[in-house]
Amino acid sequence: MREVLARTAFQLFLERGFERTTVDDIVARAGVGRRSFFRYFPSKEDAVFPDHERCLADMTAFLAAVGDAEPVDAVCDAARLVLRMYSANPEFSVQRYRLTREVPGLRTYELSVVRRYEQTLAGYLRDRYGESGDGALRAEVIAASVVAAHNNGLRTWLRSGGEGDPEAAVDHALGLVRQVWGSAPAEGASPVAADGDVVVMVAAKGAPMWRVVQQIEAVIGQG
Amino acid sequence: MREVLARTAFQLFLERGFERTTVDDIVARAGVGRRSFFRYFPSKEDAVFPDHERCLADMTAFLAAVGDAEPVDAVCDAARLVLRMYSANPEFSVQRYRLTREVPGLRTYELSVVRRYEQTLAGYLRDRYGESGDGALRAEVIAASVVAAHNNGLRTWLRSGGEGDPEAAVDHALGLVRQVWGSAPAEGASPVAADGDVVVMVAAKGAPMWRVVQQIEAVIGQG
């Protein structure tokens, strides 16, 4: 019933526009009462994004179960759950992306959802980094970076009309975040390099930090 | 008139709550007609944040005039314009922060405003980095990082009730972003270090990137 209502609502939004479609229109076409609609969706906006609540719950469960993975990798993996929700249904995702661009109310709704994902990731990172020192600050900045990178990859794919490999676009974007914020040590390597390998790095004083990082990254092969 | 209306509106929001205050209540107390209110504010929410439009315009103008400053430093400086708007009126800012925490509609409004600041910063960085390669990706991730860091510092100050030095809190938070994303070369230094100084850095293979960056940062004294 929930899925039928979401599908019916979305069909009507495409046909008549979001603003001009009422909940009465939706339930009339679906052949149910208004109460059925509001049992599943608090608002018309929620019917456009029927899977985010489940995805947020999945993300929370994933992070609770992830164990002692490298924290930045853990939140990158958690963010990929969102991508997979979109890529599971490319046609719907692309149509919804176009609809959302046109309706300010849907854009605002989407911002609220994105913020909840970001807070879920930041909450996990705060627990991992601890509240002392810059733990909370680092958690919030990394969560925002991960969300921005993920959404850059996702949007690139949505804008292209769902062509190409969305996983590759998002992996590439998240790679930039992992590059500067940390990555899991290679399998079997301890943080002090069990095999004793070291990198000797020569950099000009005053070189922009991101260039230095890129150079190191190229040498030690992370990301 | 605009300022009187904003002040009257805010006083009523504090007295009666945001939801229970109507535009009619506001204009009645201010002694003007409804039209005057809507001439200055498209909605009740806008009256709670009367200075963001001006601040967004200031930010755009600042970035248009900033010249060839190091791009990450430029967006950090641009973000500080928002802080200064808040710190110019601590009591109002703290009261509004508390009100916003309680009213979902104001939180959503604030998210939209924050997004516009972020897009302003990202647009500037895209122009600086160019559209080719990862220019747009880097622009969006850095803009999100700057906004997250700025807001972390700002919120710390607002939560404390406006105690202490908000500039110091925000500078510290932005320092983390500048540390990983780049900073201006020291005065007079070219990107290849005019005085020939170099840093030799030894790091364990597999060390988390942020720790490597912290070490380098400590040595070359950026941030």
C-alpha cells in the first residue's frame, strides 16, 4: 500500500506538477481514503522521498555494527548506502531529481534530509574521536566533506540522466576526502608500518598543503 | 521601518512563541499595515533572520574583489563575514539561536540560508579551480568544510550564551580546514620556496593521512 501510494503520487506530480496535486487527488487515484495516505506519509513531500527514513535507519545500524574500521572509511561506506538507494532505481531517481530542481519546497525538504544524514555521520565520528580536544570539530568537518563529495558524485550521475557508473563517480569523489582525512592502513599493516617501510618526502616550505598531500598520496598509494 | 518591524516581530516571538504569533500581531504592535510587513519580509521566517540577504550580498562582493588571494584563505575570510554579523549583536544572536532550536520551520529556513552561503563559496572556488578535472568537486568539498567549521565555532559561542571570543573559536575551527586544504604561502615566498628551505618528512607507510598532515603542519608552521 505504501509503495502503491508513493508510485501513484509521483505519477501525478509528473503529470500535473507537485504544487497542483493534492492529497485528495492521490488517494482518489489510488482508490483509498485520506487517512491511509497520512498513515504512511506525514506530508506530500514525504511521498516524494519514500525511502530516506529506511536509509537513515540502515545507516545508523551500519555504523553501530561497523566495529573498529578506520572512521573515515566507515562513514564513506555509510554514505554509499544513500547512493545505492538512488542507483537501485535510476529512472525514478533521475525524474525525482528533475522534479526537485523545480519545486522549492522539495529542495528544502531534501536539505533537511541531507542534514540528518550528515548528523548521523558526525555523531558516529564524534563517538570515535571523543569529545575532548577537536574531536567534535573534526567529526563535523569530515561529515560535511563526505556528504558534499557523495552528493557531487551522485549529482553528476543524476544530471547525466543516470548514464554511466554511479558507484565509480561517488568512489572517486569520496577518494578526495579519504585522501586528506585519512584512510585505513593497508591490510595487515599496523599504524607504525609493520614492514618498516617509510616515505621520505621533500617539500618546499610554503607549498600549499593540498599539493603536499597530493604528492604524499601519490607516493604512499592511499585513496 | 524594516528594523522596527524585525525588532517588534522578534519581541513577539519571544513573548508568545513563533508559531502563535501572526503577521497581524506584528503589524498591530508596530502600528503599520500588513503590506508594510510584506514589503520588507516575504515571510515571518525572514523577519527572524533580517540580515542574511545583506550578508550574502556582502560575501559575493567580497569574493568578487578579493583578487588573487589563496582561494581557501579567501573563502575562510568570506565566512568570517557571517560570524561578524552574529557577533555584532550577541544578545539577539543568542536569543535567536535558542528560538531556532525550538521551531522546526526556523531550522529549515536556516538550512536554506546556510546552503546559499555554501553555494556562494563553492561558486567562487569553482571559478578559481576551473571546471576541468576535480575543480568542481574540490570546490564543493572545501566550501562544505569551511561552512561546517565556521558553524562549529559559531555554535560553540552561541551555546555558551555569547561568552568568550567568537572570533577565536571560529579562527581555530577554520584553522583545521586551512591545515588540510591549503593556506597562503608565507609573505614573499614563491610556491617553490624562494629561500630554498625544504622539509624532510619521514612517515610510516599506511599512517592515517590526517596524522601525516598534522606532522607536516607542525614542521612547516602553516595554519
